[in-house]
Amino acid sequence: MAKSHLSKRILTPIIRVSRLFSTVPFDPPPLSTPRRVVVTGLGMVTPLGCSVEATWKRLIDGDSGIRAVTVEDLKMNGFDSETQQQTFDQLTSKVAGVVRSGSNPGEFHEELWLNSKDHRSIARFIGYALCAADEALRDANYIPTEQDEKECTGVSIGAGTGSISDILDASRMICEKKLRRLSPFFIPRILINMASGHVSMKYGFQGPNHAAVTACATGAHSIGDATRMIQFGDADVMVAGGTEASIDALSIAGFCRSRALTTKYNDAPGEASRPFDCGRDGFVIGEGSGILVLEELEHARKRGAKVYAEVRGYGMSGDAYHITQPHGDGRGAVLAMSRALKQSCLKPEQVDYVNAHATSTPLGDAVEAKAIQSVFDSHAASGNLAISSTKGATGHLLGAAGAVEAIFSILSIHHGIAPLTLNLTKPDPIFSSDFMPLSASKKMSIRAAMSNSFGFGGTNSALLFAALD
């Protein structure tokens, strides 16, 4: 008892002191100005070509990366030929923006990125990301070997759906009671964050490892999130973008059933994707990857890196309205664009080009056009704002679209060329003579460019890039 009484006498003052200090408020967090972020490297795998140079040249020249879908494109591994043909015959949309594979310049080298024994855990969407990231890092001349540089370099690469073809193949094995033949790499092949994971492992990047999954806004969100990671000091360099490989039976069938895909142009693939045009009737599914190297400005200057543009604004919003359709007044798109402008400290009239999300759907294109008119108002009406949707040439790359189109926006600043909207022959009546999408690529001074990306579930994103003064 005496010992217990003694313990209480010793502990009571300590508890009182502890309570006294627990009431002292914390010091406020340090005030810091967000760091400036620039783009120092670009990489692309698209239906137009496997490189930035090949893709950009064909885009500006008005070429199309869209072709007819074949039975082989459906990737129905293990299914008999009759089932494959019956599936193909039932698809209402038979056009797609397919990445060209081969060993020639401008083609995706499958043997290099997908087919070796070391690549059994790498699905096609991951391989596209690895290929585009390799080009972007080489373009940035940034493949660090020092430990501290690796620790301050992160990866932010997202996708919309992952590897649906692997899921289809696995489900077939279950139906056929052949589970023992299921690959031990099945899960690593379908996980969306594995694109980021493989890039980080390949180069030893130990900074933030992140993967956004926001449908067709994924690529833009991945870039915007990575920008903020640099601004807040989580990393000095981020490899960021989006990737997708959904040219397969189940993905195409799913979008066909939702009536999202074009069905009128199966006999004329090159004319199928027609954003803002009166003849549009749905989007063309596409695949590929777009990867950027984002870098803190002083870090880039210190190592003498070339700079394509600065990331000036990143706006996000939610429609809170419908699972697939935008609200009729475009309020979600307006919010995203307005927030990007506010963050950038630029005025609407200082933006020279808008790369629209416009996918070639009747409702979505018109709603976005209204939203752009609302945000840019007199600037849009003056005829000084160039707008286009590059999906006319590439199709809709889903989770990769936002990243690929961000690169197109950056290249428009870098080269002083606003790319065209392919297949725009009869513009939607919402447009006027002074506010009209480009039907031909236009050489012009572009100091600032915005890229819009919207997705199912009402998710919206806008990225604003500007020339570095």
C-alpha cells in the first residue's frame, strides 16, 4: 500500500505538467509559396505513331490514326474461331484508333516492351506507359543515377480500365474449369497502378508513386496531381501521364451496349471520329499513352534542361448529375476551366488555344462548346481564341486522352501551331463565324493553351500551360 501511495505522489505532478503542456497550441505550419513546375520531357504512343515526332507530324498534316477493327484485334485468346467471329459480327462499331505494332520507326515494338520472359507481368497498357516514359525521360535528358535524385523523383501514371483482355481470358478459364492454368501474374497485369509501379522500378524512382483512376479525365488528373506534388515539395521531378489499351472484345462490346460508340462509319474508318460536326454519332475507341516529365523550375534550370512550357493552372470539378451525360449547361466544365484560370493568374483573353475534350458525341460536344463560350465570353466571340479537338485524328484514348492532349497543347505552344479538328465538314449550329473550331492546322503565336478532359461519373479537369517568360 505504501508503495502504491508513493507512486501516486510521484506521478500526479507529472500528469499535471503533461496536461498543462497539452493545452499549448501547436505552432502554425510554415508559410510557403508553391513552387513553379515546368515540362521538360514528352513521350507518346498513339494511333498516329509511336513517338512525339511521328504523332505530331501526322496530326498537323491531317492524317487519321483510325482504321477498321479485325477479329484479331479482339484479343480473345483461347476462344475458338467460331466464337471469335460471332462476337465480331455482333459488334455495332467496327472502327478504332489502334496503335501500329512493328519494328519500323514510328511503330510500337512489341518484342521490346511486351514479349520477353522478363515481361510476363506487363500487360499492354503497362507496356505503352513504359515505352512513352522511356521517350519522355530521354527527351528530358533525365535518367538519374544518384540516390538523392532518385528519392526526389516520383511517378504518377493512371489508366481507365487496366487490362480487360486479361480479365476476359481469366473468366474463360473459370468457365472451362481450368483455374490451374491461370497465370500467377494475372493480378499484377490488371492492377492499374502497376504502370506507375513498373516505371518506378525500371528507373529506381523512390518519390511519390501514384495512380489516378477517373475514367477519361485520368491522364489530366495524373498530370495535375503530379504538379501539386512538386509544388508542395513531395518531389522535384515527376513522370506523369495516362495509358490505355482497351481495343478488345469486352471493352468494345461494353461501349457498344452503352451506345457511346459511332456506328455510321464502319465502311469509312477515317471519317468516323468527327468532333463538333453535325454528322457525329459517337466516339471512336482508341488506345495509347502520353507521358510528361514535370520538374521544379529551379531544378530544371540548375541542370540546364530545355523547357517546353510551364504548368500554370489545374482545375477540377464534379457535375454531380449523371453517370455518363454532362449537365446541359456545362456547369462542371465551366467550373474546371474557371478554376484553372484562377490558379494560373491569367485572364481568359490571354489564352490562345483550347484543346477541347470533344469526343464526337452529339450531346457532349455541344455542351462543351457552350461551356467554352461561357468561360471565354467576348474573347471567344472575337475570333481570337483557337479551339479544336484532336480526337478527330486519334479517336478517344480514354484514360490516356487527357495526357496525350496535354502534350498536343504543349506542342502547340512550342511550335506555334494549333492543330486541326479532323472531319469537320459541317460544324454544329452552336458555332458562329467568329467562334469556330479549326478545320485546318493554323500557324499562330500561342502563349497559353488549355486542355480539357471530362469523364464518366461527372469528373472534370482542365490543365493550363503557358510559355515560360
